[in-house]
Amino acid sequence: MTGAPCPLGADCVIPIEEVLANDGERVKFSESGAPVAGRFIHRAGSDTQAGKILLEPGTLLGSREIGVAASCGAVWLEVSSLPMIAVIATGDELVPIDEIPAPHQIRQSNAHSLAAALKRGGYFPNHVGVLRDEISSSRPTMESILKLHDWIILTGAVSKGSRDFIPELLGELGCREIFHGVAQRPGKPAGCWIGPNRQMILALPGNPVSALTGLHTLVLPALAVASGLPRPALRRVVMNDRTVSLPDFTRHLPVTLRADGRAEPAITGNSGDFIGLLKSDGFITLPPGGDATAFLFTPWL
């Protein structure tokens, strides 16, 4: 039977379903069950060599990896700990999703969208909340968030508007700016700061499409590197029609994948068109001023 030790002296196994007759003295088997030396025998030590490293550092543990570790008797594995993550939306106009917004308000959707993508990427936010558009009232909340979290992902109040207070607030709290502004569309106002205790703070625009694109292009790759994982290799897709790149900006264009694997631009609106993203499978990245036919494709999480 499967898994049984091979009897001493035997060098072949004939499956019982190949046996046509067996009277206790003679056995008749089918042509497909003809004996071949070594057939259906899994020799001890044949899977790999003793001392060989089976799981390299930076390996994401899944069903196969855990199975291999268990079969080798690896009771304890040294792994990277998941960071404490906060996802914060900003805006006085934001109301909870179970409320009916007034004409000057909108339901808070960005933070929930970003948190869902993070979860699908293997990172589970410990806090999802809102900051109001005022430095003095937001400072205590932000101080508390910085003390309790390793990564803070903000959406909104990071551009050039009169109430875009995030850069100023982070500066007052002792955070060091790494960059503010990225030559990409959508998502140009995005920025990165390092907190006083080496927290990673990534601020994304408030427009839904910009925020979600920024999470996929900036946050998720950075989290992978910080977790010890290799940056995921993206597939390339071919476009049906010629796409227009921007001379000085990287362009992230939502696309739909066809059955033949080729891509075509998705019909979406502006950076606030969340519903339009439902028509797309992900986005392609067009380098500045490029004239390529195959582009890197990032699927939405």
C-alpha cells in the first residue's frame, strides 16, 4: 500500500489495480503493470541531499514551505514579525460608512480600501481611523499613533491645499522627510517620512484612485523589502492599441486583461472615480517618454 516500507529484496511495486488474477501461487497482471525496476518506489534520501538548505532566508511561508519544514522536523522557524500598521484617512468632510452624508460630506472609503488591499497582501492593519483637517486637534492622536505603530499610512492632506496639514504636522512631531512628491500620475503628491523611533510614514493623496495606486506602487513593495521578502516580479502585458506616455512623469494606466492575455485601457473617469476601477483588473506602468509595446502589469489587490 502507499506509504508502506518496501520489502527487503524487492526492487519494483505492481499496483493492486493492475492485478488481473491472484490464486495465491500465481499472479497475473495487465500489460501496463509490467514490472520495471524502481517503479513506484520512493527511495529514502532521494528527495534532496543531507545538509542542503531547503528554505532560503526571505522565503514567504505557504502550504508547501510549512509541509517541507514539518517533514524535516523543524519545530521552530525564525521569521520576520509583522509590523504594527495604522491606516489613517484625513478630512473634515468624512463620515462613517453607516451614515448618510450631508451635501458637503462623503463617506470615508479610502482607509477601508487601503486596509483591504493590505490584508490581501498579507499585512493586517491594527488600526483604521480618521484625522480632522486641523493640526492642534490632530496632534495628540498622531502622537499616540506614532507610539503604537511601526508603519503609518495616511491618505489625504498631503498636497498643496490650504488645509493639507500632514507635512507640517509630521515635521512638528520630529519626523524626517525622505521625499515629498513623486513624478507619477496618478499620485504625484505622495511622500515618505521617518518617525522619531524609525517608524515608516507613507502619505498618499486623498483621491481614491491615487491612494490605491500609491499603495500598490510605493507601500506594498516597501513592506515586502522591510519584511525580508524579494520585491515581487511583475508580469509584462502587451497592449492592443498604442498608449500615450507622459514626457516627464511615470504613468499608471488602469487596464482590462482580455482572454488572450493582452491588455486594453479601462474606461475610467478621473482620480476620484472609484466605481470606474471595477472595470479594470490592474494597471500598467508607462515610463516617462517611453515608446514600448509591453508594460509591467500590477493587479489590484
